[in-house]
Amino acid sequence: MKKKITAAFLAAAMMISTFPAMAADDMESALVAVKSRIDVPQELTEFSSQTSSDDNGTQYRFTWRDKENKSDLTVSADDAGHIVSYRYYADSEAAKEVFRPRGEYYSAAESFLKKAAPELFIGDDDRIVNKENNSVIRDNTATLSFERQIGGIPVVGNDASVTVKYK
């Protein structure tokens, strides 16, 4: 009887120990997908990750920092590797002195979205349209709101907001 109980505990322990390995594989797949869509600056050498789950699925949060903790990049992705949040902060003197014309913000944001979220541009009729009434450019910050349209018709739930801030 004691051997059966020990065997049952061993079997359960072995089954439970496979779950972290499966989760690590999923996180690695999401990380590979994210890194294929974004550029991580070379100076961001410190890496950390977190996993969270809820009714909507699993999300992974990847963070890269520099050694001095002055710059960081944080990306959240779902279990399919789709980027759901992106934040990059760089403490840079050069960025403080640059003025960006309005059109440059829009083209930079659209270029970023095409690379970071290519699933928004699957068909020939797919467009990301700036929602002018929700976009604000003030002082050193531009917050641009976009919606996905297919054939000129908005796709509900396929919105994006891009904020660019210069110190």
C-alpha cells in the first residue's frame, strides 16, 4: 500500500513538473515572435520577464533595461505572440533637442505599427487610419490614435494608440 501511495505521489509530481516546462516553451515562443517584430537597442542588456493569466488567456511581459537603469523597453504579448502593449523610454539628450513636424509623428507611428502588429495589415484593403479627434500633439508629446479599417469600414476592437514623448 505504501509503495502505491509513493508511486501515486511520484506520478503526480512528474505531471506537475511538466507544466512549468510547457509554460516556458510558450513564453519562449512569444518572445521569439516579439523579437521578430521589434528592435531592442543594443544598450538594453538586462532582461526580465513575467507571466500572467486570466480568463482572456496568458500574457507575457518582457523588459529590457540598460545597466544604469536610465532606459528601458517593456513589451506585453499574448500567447500567440501578438504585441498588446509596447513602451520604450530612453533618457537621451539628443531626443530633448529634436522638434518633430506633425506628419513625421504619423508616418513614424504607422511604420512602427506595420512592423510591430503586421496582423493588422493582412489584406490589400487593410488600413490604419488616424483618428484625428482622438490624437493630441502638445509640447514634447504626441499621442496618436488609430483604427483599423477594411475596405473603409472600421473593425471594432482593432484600435491602437501610440505615444511619443521627448523630454
